[in-house]
Amino acid sequence: MAFKSTDFKCHNVIFDTMNIRFEYLYRDGANYKQFGEVIFSNPSAMDLAKVDEQIRKQLIDNEWFYPAEWGLKDLHYFAWDDELDHLFHEYIGIFPTDEPATEMDISAFLQKIKCGL
């Protein structure tokens, strides 16, 4: 999904300078889902469309990633089942938020996933 800075205007506030909520999920082979999110700070007011584009460039088939490689929490909470379980998670999207940051700056995260740090 492409975002433009004009997509997130509300009551004369432009959300570009707000924090960014990154939503993702773990879905096993039986389609059971476990959802998660992290909030990144966005002090440089990066455009959401550009952030989304940079994230999508690092995804497997434009959808999946390994949370351990990105420094994110593994959302697989139940007992492992070799017939249903795997290590990858699905990217849902990013959204503007005024919630406090729980993670690093979004630009540092993008650098991390690009370089595999």
C-alpha cells in the first residue's frame, strides 16, 4: 500500500512527524494468527510511503521476513508443530501514531534491515 503525506491529515495535523506503528503477524499452516506491533520514533519526519517502500524491498516475496534478522519479537507463542510451523512472519503495514516509541528510530531500523545488522 502506498502512502502519501496528504493521506494522513486530520484536524489540520499532518501525521508525517508522528511515530510509526509497524504491524506484523505470525500465521501458521493451519491459519492461526498471532499479531504484534512496534512503535518507531520518526524524528526526521520520513514520508510513510518511502518507509513502506524501503521495508517492502527487504521482504521475501513482498510479504514475509524473519523477525530475528530484523531485531523484532518472534510472535510464535504456542508449542512448535513441525507440520504447521515456520520461522517467517508477515508484514501488515505501517501507520502513523501518537503512541510513544517502543523501538529505535525508523531510519536506524531501515538501515538495519537493509544491511542485515
